[in-house]
Amino acid sequence: MTVILLVIIPVIMNAQEKEKKTETVVFTTSIDCKACVDKIMSNLPKEKGIKDVKCDLSNSQVAVTYQKEKTNTEQIQRSIEKLGYIAKPTPEDKVRKEVK
């Protein structure tokens, strides 16, 4: 049992450290159909440092969780815009809970 704890504890600590190094930003975008969502969902996760992407078509918001040491909000915004969409960071009070 002690051996198992000695193996598991560092893994848990490492996961917690990685969690602290990520941040989530929500963009209000110009997505307006399922094809737009599919395009975002298939391309954005390939960008450096992006860990998770969620789209909410009902309010045209895209939530992106990323590693702060590998990318930033501006780079993610440019990546969305390269796909052909308008993207503006959304103030926290305007973010719908379903997107997070």
C-alpha cells in the first residue's frame, strides 16, 4: 500500500501543477452553423498549447482552455480569425455557464 501511495502522490501533484498553468478564455465569435462549429473543433485543438475547446452555437461563444506558457489570448484569437471568423474575448460577466 505504501508503494502505491508513493507512486500515486507525485502523479496527483504533477496534475495539479499542470492545472494551475492553464487558463480558459471565452470568445464571442461569428459562428452561426454546425459547419462553423465543426471547423473550429477540428482545427483549433491542433494549435500549440490548446488543451480543450468548447463551442456554444446558441450564443456564438467558443471557450478555449490553454497552457499559459505556450500560447496566449491574442494568438488564439488570431487562430480563430485565420479560420475565417470574427473573435472577441468575452468579459467574464457575459459568459454563459454552458460554455465553460
